[in-house]
Amino acid sequence: MIARFHNPVDTRLGYNSLVELASITENQKVALVIFPEARGLGLVDRIQDLLGERLIYIVEDVQPNPDVAQLRGTYERFWQEAGDCQTVIAVGGGSAIDTAKALIVGTQSGRFDELVALLATGRPFVPAHSKALIAVPTTAGTGSEVTPWATIWDTEGQKKYSLHLDCTWPKVAIVDPGLMLTVPAGVTVSTGLDALSHALESIWNINANPVSDTFAISAIEDILECLPLLRHDLGSKELRSRMALAALKAGLAFSNTKTALAHSISYEMTLRHGLPHGIACSFTLPLVLGLAWGRDEARDRVLKRVFGKDLDEAQAQLRNFLHSLDVKTEFADYGVTQEEAREMIEFALQGARGRNFIGAHAA
């Protein structure tokens, strides 16, 4: 069997790599999508100084878990007021980058509902217009800077849409750990656990390959060692660098495999119970590890490289790691009954991400 690994994103990594924006966007009109607190941190002014007059438009009202109700107005104003820009720069966590990915996909009518209707079909499409995207993560977790996917939520309709087009691959990713130094402990933990989930999900995955495994194993080892230390030393440049690189490696891993069962469960936990994404996709990792173990000999070999040969000890290691970060690992801890949890897992196995899980077809 021939393995294939593909990632088209030009990635720049290192302290002060944000300055690369100036050369990358030369002679372009640029829009900026950035999280609301960035102006108070001086980050908007810093980017304005780098870009000068080429920065023609700023979106600052990014919301967690971008929802159709809020995105509609943002999208339509963007295309009316900044439709002539060539590039969109997304600065922030997953929500900012997801918002930007939605904005760069232009519809014939300029209406957001046309995009939602296209996404609702679940089929690929070629957008009427698109912009280039530069992704600058300010958290170590999302991996969205090196993947094409964005999640758009419809809380009122209790649905979520997955956006994935050729144009939603970022053209450039700038991973500057200096931008992560102000991230508080709770967000640091939640986003770090999102990265851990990305790496593990890429291993117990029908789309796994030796290259994605290499990135995933390295990311898992780094996160298990580094995240508890970083939680208690948030200003450490070394630990921030290690977590930034670990999240990047996890992103590269699942950029080729997509996620699997833990993420499929997480969507229901976020929609029904309001759980933050990083916690929603990580609290079931010990459970899903048990469901994955023994399903595929090659996948077992990879998992045993990380956790050793004993399943009970492997689950205990993962569970204890999460507990050390004050993350509870049982459905009941989040108000989910045993019956609801069983139904949620069965439903998740039928979803697009659930079907990537190596145990889905035998379940």
C-alpha cells in the first residue's frame, strides 16, 4: 500500500515571525479578522504598523464557536465593504480562523444564506469568488492554520456545518509563540487538549499514514510532558514554543486524516451541553482509546509506542493526565445520563468524523 501525505501551507515558525506579514502581503489590499481582546493587547496596532495603508478592513467581533446568526451580518458587510481585498489575515484561536475561512468563500449573490445552503448539501462546490488566507494562531491547539476545515454552528437549529474547500487551505501559516504568552491558564489547557485530541484522533483513524503517525506521536509526547508544566508557568517562552510546535505537528497530522470519534462526540456535547470545544473533544479520550485498542494491529503498534503495551495502564495514564489538569472524564460529570451517552456515541459513530474511527465499521 502506497501512503500519501499532502499539506500545501507555507509555514513560518518562531518568535517574532509575525513580522513576516509585511513581506507576504506586499502590494496587496488586506482585511484582518481578529479576536475582540486583541486591540487592548496592542496587537491590532502592531499589525496596523506592519501593514500600513494596505490594511483596509478589520473584523473584531469574532465570537466563540462562530454561529450562523452572528456570521450572516459579518459576512455580508465584509463582501460589501472589503470585496476588493486580495487577502484575509486571521489572527486568533480556532474561532477567528474559522470565521475568516467562512468569510473568504464568496457567493454569487453576496448573501451568507447562499453559502449555508451550499454547505447543507454536504457536497463539494466551487465558490463564485474567494480570497487568499493567512492564518496566525494565538493559541496552541486548533491546528486550523495548517488545515482547510472550519466548523460553522447553528445553535438555534442544533446543527453544525463543516466547511472544506481548496481555497480554505491557508496560503501561509505564521506560528509565533510570542503571541501566546498572554493566553490564560484555562484557555491554554483547553486548546492544548484540543491538540492532543487531534494527534490521537489521527492515529485511531482509517486515513492514518506513516507521516501523519510521525507528527502525531511527537505531538502527543510533547503535550503530555509540556502542558502540565506550562499551566503553572504561563510566561515560559520555552514551554510556549514547545506547545506551539506540538499543536502545529498535531495539525499537520490530522490535516491528512481528519478527526474521528472523539470529535464527533464533541459536537453533540457542545451543542447540547455548551461544553468548550477543547474539553468536549478530550474528556472522552480514555474511553475512545479503549474502543480503538485491538481493532487494528498496525494502529495498536502506534498506540503502544506512546502508551505501552497494557490497555488498562494506557487508559489510566490518559485519565490521570486529564484529571491533573482538572478535566473530568466521565459523561456523568457533565450531566449526561448513561443512556444518553450510549445514544450519543452511537449517533457519533454514524457521523462523517465518526466513520473515520477504526472501530466504526465493527461497532
